[in-house]
Amino acid sequence: MIPIILCIATGILAGFLVRNTGFVKYTGTLLTVVITLLFFFLGVSVGNNEQVVRNFASIGLDAFILTVGGTLGSLFCIKWIDDKFF
Amino acid sequence: MKQSLVYLLFFITGVALALNGLIPELLLGSDISKWVLFFLLFLVGMQIGSGKNMFAALKRYGWKITLIPLATTIGTFSGVALVSLLLPDRSLTDCLGVGAGFAYYSLSSILITEFRGAGLGTVALLANIMREFSVLILAPWMVKRFGKLAPISAGGATTMDTTLPIITKFSGTEYVTIALFHGMIIDFSVPLWVSFFLSL
């Protein structure tokens, strides 16, 4: 967890320092390239993992259940906040 | 949308190459992906640090605006904790780690794969894609049933980019600043929550 926080914190500081330069325009593009590359690697590790390939249907169902829980939870909570404070 | 298709294409290419054994051993054993991940986190930080929208929203709405990302976080974790009872094979912290993706499927799935391997990483990928997709298709219903802040909360980290046009359309243009502020806060919290839950 420490290296993760360090990477983000250094990034925020660097971003703040260069916020008024032209360099900022390229961070979005660079981010897209890096994410695309990582998606390829993610695909490779999924394809190499026999467990994942064989259990894809049950993985999908688990994902669906977690999505329904998380999304509905946030909807009920925001409705309560909205009624109460806004 | 076009961007998501490019991601998907690269992901599927990776799966297909690996399934057919076409990936050289050299690439598999190395930890290149870990260093690329660190670089990715650095870039995410840079985007946050160079953003100017955050303080504008704070000035306009005051402290109350912070309640919105708070509601998203508490609501998501409570909901996930509840449904995790239906998934006895998965630990509560793994479920919360997936939920902490807040629809930011690229970052969360990559991070989780690094922590727990491709199994939970794939759960995170699918779950968070579904969450983003649910906003894209259900936003009108969310607004009607849960109020105008609902698609913002459901959209999680994506309310500053991919789901922003939908939110603007169904909640109204006056919600754009809120959506940007909300997206930025949640965006920032994703890697922190994910690594927190998975290191427990």
C-alpha cells in the first residue's frame, strides 16, 4: 500500500507544479496509452490462468451480484442524503 | 465509448494470445506490468494535481458537496457487504476491494490482479464495467426513482469522464460541477481503498 500512496502523492505534487505548462495536455493521452498496455497484460494473465478461463461464468455471476449490491447501496444512500440535506 | 472498445480489443488480444501459447516466456516471468502500474498511478496523481475544477465546486456549494462522495462510498460498501453474504467463497475484504473500484474498471482490475491474481482481477473488471454500464442505460430510471444526484452516486469515479454526458442530460447542466468534483474525489480514493482492503 505504501508504494501506491507514494506514486499517487508524487504524481499530485508533479501535476500541481506543472499545472500551468503545456505538458499537462499530454497526461491524458499518456494515461490512455499506459492503460491500453496494461489491459493487454491483464488479458495475458487471464488467458494464462486456467482457473479463470474454466470458471468464467461463475466469475461473471459474482461480479453481477457485487455490482447490484454496490450500485443499489449507493442509490439508497444518496437518496437519503438528497432528501435530508439538499 | 470508442476508448472502451480499444481497451476491450487489447484485452481480448491478450487473452487469445495467451490461450494459444503465443506469449514468450520472457514476458510472463517479468514484473514489467508492476512498474507500468506504478507509472499509471503517478499519472492518475498528475491528473488530480493539475485539475482546477475541484476548488471551484467547493466554493460554489460549500461543505455540503462533500456529503455526495461520502454517500457514494458508505452506500457502496454497505451494499457490497450485504451481498457478500451471498458469496460464501469470497472474503468480505475481497468483495469490498472489488466494490472500491467504483466503476473505475481499468485501474481497479489492474491493481487487484497485482494483489490477488487474475481471478479476483477479472471479477473486478466485470463488476466495474457493469456498474459504469448500468449508469449509461439506467440513468433516467435512477433520476426518477432516487433523485437527480442518483446517477452521480452510481457513476462512482466515472462521473468526471465517461458518464458525465449522461448525467448532464438526465440530471441537468447545473449538476456538472458536482459530478466533476465527485468523480475527482472518488477517482483519487479508488487506489487507496483497493490497496487498503486487499492488504487487510
